[in-house]
Amino acid sequence: MQQNKFLLIDGHDHLHRSFYAFPDTLTHNGEPVNAVYGFCSLLLSALNTLNPQYVAIAFDLSRKDLKRTALFEGYKATRPKMDTELRESFIRQENEVKELLKLLNIPIVTQIGFEADDIIGSFAKQAFSNFDSDAYIHTNDKDMLQLIDEHVFVCRPARNGNIAICWNQNEFVKEYGFQPINLIDYKSIKGDPSDNIPGVYGVGDVTAKKLIQEYKTLDNIYSNINEITPVSLKNKLEKNKDNAQMSYKLVTINTSLDLGIEKNDLRWKNIYSEEFINMLSEYNFKSLINRYFSSKVLKIEEQNNPQLSLI
């Protein structure tokens, strides 16, 4: 019998990347909706490719309320801020995406103090036992690779809406040389400039990989610190032990949140409401309507507008 599938989407990641990756797409009224278009393209592709039984989309809340920020005030603090005009456009498009998700009855999940990673991680690790499902996580965030196991897959969406590439355990080990869970240990040594996670200063990707391939865990590295060579590497590890241990906590995705959502509320009924399709039409998303809904609605007449020929 074919295994059920639980589709988990990193909402903020998809929206943010679509905002920058897709060219300006305009409604009939000249309003930019490039992020909305990109998000819908990725969502519809995932739904049609996987045909999941369950779906949830997680969004981040304010960084200042995160438990990770309480642990380290500099967490993600170096990310560049949008100018006012871009920020207003992003917030407007985020709200428009959430309205579309409501029309699909797809739950939007947030939790104060935690990130989308933690929400997705908790659902993913509960998927097999509680939902009799394999979990398929759609995200560009490589931190999520730590969640991979025999029932959890991480899929990197294609920019043009084509089928995403999904990583399993074997593919991860082939790429990194250690198990997915040890990505936490690896990043606690290497750090992550994009999230301002310090790691061990002066230790880069190659050395961090070799350490984890040999010692497996951060604790095991420090338990065997006296045998590590060269001496310069040993000294760096000793000097930055506190940073490494803090980085370990920052990188670790929480997989035990009680999200308080009923199983039936997460069930995907594969129903696209007339209101949803009408909204796509209002946004001038002819290519999406023609691709996914031509059997349900009259095909929209093509217009000679290169901005909308994205795919």
C-alpha cells in the first residue's frame, strides 16, 4: 500500500525567495504581485506532484520574540533590512498569500517564540506515528536537512515551478559524509553567517566536515580534544567552546512542539474553490490557471504580455 504524504511548506522562505527571484508581475491595476505568483506556482506544483493527504504551511513571527534571540541577541541580526517601499510591498503580498491559503482551507501555523523550522520539525517527526505519513518538507533552508530520516524528506523547490528535488538519507550522507542529525554538530563548528551563528572562529567548511566525519558529535570532539591536531585547531576549539555549544542550541530544530491542531484540520481535500480561481484571475495569473485549472474553467485568452510569460 502506498504511504500517505504530509506536505510541509516553509511559508516565509517561499515568499521571501519568490519576492526576489521572480520578475515584477503586475495585476490588471499595475500592482506588483511577483511574490504571490511565485508562492502560488510553488504551492500548486507541490500539491499536484505529491498529491498529499495532509498539508500545513508554517510562517515565522517576530524575531525579537524568539527563544533563540533570548539565548543570543545577535541571532539573525546581521540580515539586511528592506527599505520602506519594499517592506510595504512584501507585507501586502504576504497578506494576499494568506488570504489565498484561507480560500484553499490550508492551515497557516505559527507559534510565539518559535520559527517555522520548529513547527515543521515537530510535524515532520510526528508524521509517521500520528498521521501514518511520510513528511515532505519544501524549503530552501539547509538547516532543515537535519530532519531527514527514513520517513522525512527535504525538497528544494525549483524556481520555475517544476518538480522539486527531494533529499533522502542516502543522498545526504553521500554529500556530507555523516548522518543528517549530525548537521547540527557540523554547523555548531562551522557556524552560519546568514543567521549570524558564530560557530568556532577560524574553522571552515572542510575542517568542520572532517571533524564530524571522524568524531560524529560536538560532545565527542570535546571529549577527545587532546588528540586533535594540529595544535592550532585544538586551540581554536578550546577557545571557542562556549560559542560552539551556544551555536549547537541555536541550530537545533525543536521537534517536540505541541501545536494543538486537529488531524482533520490538516487533511488536504484537493478542492480548489471558485473564489480561489477567481482570485488567480484577478491577479492576472493566466499561466497558472491554464496549467492547473483548464479543465475547471474556460481557458483565459492569452495576451501578448511578456511579464506574465514566466514559465
